[in-house]
Amino acid sequence: MQAHAAATPEPSPVSTHATHLNDKGLRFTRRFTRSGVDPFDEVTWVLRDAVITGADGKVYFEQRQVEFPATWSQTAVAVVAQKYFRGALGSTTRERSVKQMLSRVADTITGWGRQGGYFAAAADEATFRDELIHLMLHQKMAFNSPVWFNVGIQPEPQASACYINSVDDSMDSILTLAKTEGMLFKHGSGTGTNLSNLRSDGEELRNGGTASGPLSFMRGFDAFAGAIKSGGSTRRAAKMVILNVDHPDVVDFIECKATEEKKAWALIDAGYDGSFNVAGGAYDSVGFQNANHSVRVSDDFMRAVLADAPWSTRAVVDGRVVQTFKAKDILHKMAEAAWVCGDPGIQFDTTINAWHTCPAAGRINASNPCCFVGDTLVDTSEGRIRIAELAAKAQRGESLPLALSYDTETRLPVAKPIQAAWKAGEARASASRRFGGSRSSVRRASVVPPGWNCCRGARAYARGPAPQARGRAEHQP
């Protein structure tokens, strides 16, 4: 499908509007479809059962006799039926065919284009709709989840997947953020917020009291994220929390999730369920389990690390020095915590803003969470391999290829074996044994070469010196 200035519009079998709509509208040429032929008629349709069964044999989702193209995989059938078909399961309003889902989205978007005067003629409107359906029907493209969740359902649908929020140092702003995030989660989007504007624990308030710090409010935000599933009932909330490296509470922020992780280990050892998403289980009983945490670091901080220089945290209100550390010690705390639980990550503030494509819009202070999926390719000594394939090989106990890492002594790239690969949210006993920790200590999936080069979502570890028990590092990054 290509927008251009076409000379003569073709007749449309779909549109009932006037031949000419807008002199300044867009013209579209058919690339994949034929005029007068419904794109749905150009594929073979079959009825299938969409069933998702857990490793324990329990059926977690079931919708039988749903209509899909014959070329779609069973995995695609199950995911689409569970996640993206709208309507209450078992009701007459429940979508049962990909035709319904694609038509709902394509017709709504095409209708918006018509109302906005985007199409030059009725034929262009028909071409746009047919080409859009073809691209989705043949899996050449797909919208983000909020589009499937909301478009054609809500009168003013939330269609963006990613939102960056801000918060001011006031109770009104803090509570507004809680509401904003809750509504974004409800309709299927993810959010990220930098909490560095909030006064640190112990800083004075105007009324003479002292602030409780951002971590106290993080517990509330985290609880809301856990209670409100993203998309209403379709997936977990996606949430990122960020704190600047010069905030007085940064050390507590770095260590908070690792501390909760160790509590979960104790609960698992006491007999609680160690699975991630189980009501009343170990991870359901500890805090900070519904967000990714990242520390925002500057080039000044990284230079201080290299120089083994001091680093001071500063009060939010007046900028006075609150506490001074060795910069290297702070970075080491990040590495230790990330080894325990996968958080915090690091965001390089100076580089991010140096690469800002629209600096006139203001500096970038935060991001939302994103992650790898099973099809993400990892560069290895055997070429690019899907991370899902690496995880499967690790699960079978097969040897894994080499991956590029960073040697902390020579400060040069080095190839080392990937030690483990697994999927987020799934404990891997084999990986746990390799790391010397409990199964809970490897709950997060990762691909991380040695030297603490860390990516989020799906990970693999290739490491040098063996870590201590529970995955602690024996060397500084």
C-alpha cells in the first residue's frame, strides 16, 4: 500500500460515499489486493480450538471452534483468541473469528480517516481498508496490544502502548500519578516515571514534618499495578520506576527489590509457592514485584567510577550534600542487586539526551519498560539465534554458544560461553544449579554476557568467576 498522487480513482465495491471526497486527501494504490475482491476471500479459513495449558496440565484458557486462516500457527491462534478477541468468554458478543477482530480495527481506523477527510476519493478509502486488512491477515504487520484491546470497543480508545509520566513534589501530584497509571494499565498501556522530584526520606516538609521519600509511595504504586491487570483482564501491567543517581534515596532504591527477593527465597524455603504469578505465593507476598527499576546515571557519575572518585547525593529541595559515597561502590551495589533479582537496570542520561531527536521539546528524564520476545535474535558465535531457542537448549542441558562480553581487567571485548538462558517469569532449576542459588533466584529470564552487561526481559548469562551463593558477584563491574 502506498500513498501518492494518483490520476484516476478506481471504483470501490466497499464504499457507499461519493466518488470524490477531498481535493487535498490522500490517494492509495493497491499493492496486495484487487479491486472488487474481499481480502478475506483470498485465504483458506479453518475452525480450531484455542487452548492454553500450563506445565502443570491445568487449562488456563479455552475457546473452541474459533475461525482462523489455515496458515496461522496454533500458537498464534491461542494468543490471539486469549488476548485480543473481545467480549465476555462464552457470551454471544464474544469474537470468534479473526475476520471480526480485523474488521473491527480496520473499519474503525478507516472510519476515522473518512471523518477526518484523509481520503481523496471513495476508491482510496476502500483501497486503504483492504490493504490494511491484507497486511494484518497475512501477518505482515500487527498493531500494538492497546489497539486490539480498545479500537472499535471504546468510544475514545487508548491506542498508544507507551506513556511517560511525571510527578511533582506534592501529595496532589503523587495521588494524581496513581490514578493516571491505574487508568493506563486498565486499557492495556505501560508507563514509566522518574520519581527524583520527590523529596528524600527525612527531608523537611513545609509544615515542619519530614518526608517519607519516594520508596514509600513506590509501594503504593506497585500495589496498584499488581491489582490492575493491563487491558482489564488480559495481561500484567507494564511499569518502570526510575531514580537519579544523585537522589539521596538512591542506595535504598538500588537495594529494595533485591531485599524483597531474598524475603521471597525465605518464603519458598518455608514452603510457599515460588511461581511468579500465584495468589498467596512467595512473590505475591513481597513488595516491588510489579515494576522494573532503573537508576538514571550521568557521564559525570561514570567518570567518577573510572577515577575511583567520590559521589555525593543531594537534597531535592535545596541541593545540599546529603551523603558521599565512592561512585564505584554505588555501581557495585547496582551490579549485586541486578545479579540477585534482575533490577535495577541503568539508563545513561547524558547519552540519551545527547541523542535526543527533538531537544526543543525538553530533556528526556524517563522511559517506559520494554523487553525482548522469543523471536529476539541474539548475536552468538554460531550466528544470530532466537532467544527462545537458546532458552530451549539450556532447558535441555545442551551447551550454549559464545557471546561477546566485556573483560573488566583488560577493558576489551571478549567472547565467553553463555551460561544460561531462560524465560521471564519461569523458574529454571538447571540455571539455578549453575548459579548456585535457589530456584527463586533465577526467576527472571536473561541473556547477560559477563561483566554485568545487562539487558531486560529475556536474558542469558555468560560469566567469568563463579558467583557466591544466591548469585552474588565476587568481582566489581
